[in-house]
Amino acid sequence: MKKFDAVVIGAGPGGYVAAIRLAQLGKKTALIDRDNLGGTCLNWGCIPSKALIHAAHLYETMHGSAKEMGFSFKELSLDFKKLNEWKNGVVQKLTGGIGGLCKRHGIEVFIGTAEFKSAKQLEVTLNDSKSKETIEFEKAIIATGSESASLPGVTIDGKTIVTSKEALNLPEIPKRLILIGGGVIGLELGCFYSMIGSEVVILEYASQLLPGTDLDLVKVVEKAMLARGAQIFTGFKVSGAEVKGKKAIVKGTDAEGKTQTFEGDVVLVSTGRRPFTKFLGLEKTGVKLDAKGFIPVNKSLQTSVPSLYAIGDCTPGMALAHRASHEAMIAATHLAGDSHARVDYRVIPAAIFTDPEIASVGISEAEAKAKNLDVKVGKFPFAALGRALANGHPEGFCKIIGDAKTNDVLGVHIVGPDAGNLIAEAALAIEMGASVEDLALTIHTHPTFPEAIMEAADAYFGHAIHVYQPPHKPAAAGGKSPNVSQVGHA
């Protein structure tokens, strides 16, 4: 029997970060995962999908704007097998790096399935030998993440009807890909396959793609998908999917109640994820679950059993890797003795790596209206930004939501090139309590994409330089229009 100060179950972006921080704080730590270090994010999610999307951008650029720039070539082809090998190499470098960090921090890693025997003991069935290892611990962090959910009447076989995990490792490019679900995962992979030549059909149950995302931003992505030949059906209820020969058949009813049938080479089921808490034996620990199987926690990430913590996708909240990593550091710090460690969810940025990208932080216009808040909006299109035009990506815009009385930044929403990187400035602004005026007065490097944030801030006050705004009344008391002299961006 091995004894540890702390055990972390799950080695994803929450789990491995928690284990490293615990080791840094002097705790003898064990890290357990049933698959590979890095979890879904590094192995079958964030990293491999972004590697493929990057490659798709290159492929699409060479087919499109590169020719307009004067590039010419006799033949351009894509070796899909080699692309997947390159993607897998990226993943291996990162997961190998995590293993190295764990070793250097003295963390003992177990690859196998963990099951609690009590709130102080668990058993690990090791993958390589199928032998069992009993572990005693003082405290534990549960970071087991989530798994793909399906629908009644849809049987996933992993070959023709697949989840995102298999969709990242298909043996060949499908001629026709049907997406059941137009959420983040489905649309990111749908964009990738449409950019490399697949005909994509999207069947979304909600009234819009990317439910919960600002509709103004979604419309830009939808327009790009349609331009690539995608077929989009919202308000569509899938009743079943089955494999017939080498094809998959999907049936359902559209928004008007009409029955429709679609045939494709591959069906990607991306109807959400559910917490992975089964098989853990949590009933033996006293940890309580909610009605959906999530593990409720307090602001220090403690479960109903104070010595057991939970972080990331297995707890209620936004399913984001960076949320899990942040919670990991809070939980580890509290576990190690800092009773003041608390998580603050006021500012959690989110990014969707479609083409173009979407990123947001803070409140949206729809949320502001629902709360009857008095807000102002500043909006600036990338089509008026020099760097966006020079890079051949003029699509999209940056939108700033501010308090109409104080001009505090309440939310920033971006659709367009590099949105996932641009949102960091907005997150910092909201976290530190900056005003829209602060964003407008901050000198941004020229020519760059972040200038769109500064221009949107100027537009908020009616003073954007590179888009025409009709004259308006001076800003309300509580926030002055900035006195800014700008150089041209075009």
C-alpha cells in the first residue's frame, strides 16, 4: 500500500496542473489517469483540433487568397495521412512534456482506472498489468472531466457514426460529413472538414448555431460556412441514425415539422458532453452529486466531503480547459493550507476556433437587455482595419459593451481573425475594472489586429477614426470622451 498527502484523479488540463502545483507546495502527490497524460484536451480535443484547423487555414489560403497575392503552383494536394501524423506529433510533444514535468517534480503517475474505497483510500487497476494498487491519502482532487453524450436512436460505432475523438483521427477525408449538433465542438470540426473539401450538413436542435453565443457573431461564421457549401438546418430534431453499407443515414424533422433524411459518409455526433463520474465509487466517500451527475463544490472547490475537491468539467459550470487549470491552482493552494484561496468566476473568457474565430468575455447585449441594464455599444469592423486587409482576413468585427453611466467595460465580443488571442486584453480590462476610455487611450502597436479593440472603444464614444459615425451628443456624466489623436491605420 502506498501513502500520499494528496491524490489527483484525472490528468487533463485541470488534473496535471493541480498535481504540479501540489508538488510545488511540498505535498507528496500521486496523479492517476485511465488513458494518457493531458486528458481529452491535449489528446483528443483542444490541441489536435487546433493543429488541424491551422493546417486547414494554410490549405484554404493556398487555394484562395494566395493566388490573388501572386503565388502560383502547378498542383496542390493534401496527404491526409501525413497531416494526421504531424498532428499526432504535436500531441506527443506536449504529453511527453507533461510526463517530464511530473517526473522532475517527484509526482508518481499511475495509468489506470481509479475507484474509491473510502474518503481516504482508493484502488487503481493498472492498464499495463491489470494488477491493482491500493493507495491511501489525506486529501484528493477529482478532475475526471467529461465524455461525449449521444441521442436516443443514435448508436455510435466509432467508424461511421463517431464522436469528436474519432473525428480527429479519420482514415480519410469524408466526401459528405453530417453534424448532429451545431455547438462548439461540432462547428469547429465542421469548419475544418469544410475547409479541406468535405460537403458539410449541420443539424442543430436549437434555433441558431452555437446556442448561447451572441447571434451577431454567429451570423458571420454561418455566412462563411454557407460560402463553403455547407447546408445548415436549425430547429432540427434528429430521430435516429444508422449505418447502411458504407453510408450513414440520419432521419429527423425540420423546423416546419417536415420529415427529412440525409445520407453521408460520416456522421459526427456532437450533442454535448456529460460529467465522467461513473465508476469512481463516489458513493463510498459520501460525495454528493447533482441530478445531472455533476459534483457540486464551494468556492474553494471542496465537495460535500471537505477533504475531497473537484475541478473542471465534472463540476457544474462552463466546460473550458482554462477554467479547469485555474480551478486546479485554487484547489491545490487551499488543499495545501491556504484557507483564503477562492475561485472568482467574474471573468472567464471563451473562444470558439471556427473560421472566422469567435471570442467573448463578460456580458452580452442579450444578457444586458434581459437584466434591464443601461448599456452602450461600440463596434468596429475588421474590414476597416489595415492589418486585417493586409492579411486577407477582413471578415468580422469587435464589439464592446459598456455601462452607459460609468463607461466601465462590461463585455467584449469578437468575431474575426485571431479573436482567441485578442480577447485576453478584454479579459484583463474587465478583471482590473478598466473603463472603455482606458481601452481607447491605450496606445496599440500599428498595424495589428488588437487595434480593433481600440477603434471599437473609440466607436463607443462616437469618435472612431476609420468608420464614419454621425455626430452625436457628448458622453453622459460619469465618463468623458477621450481626447485622443490617432495616426491612420489604413
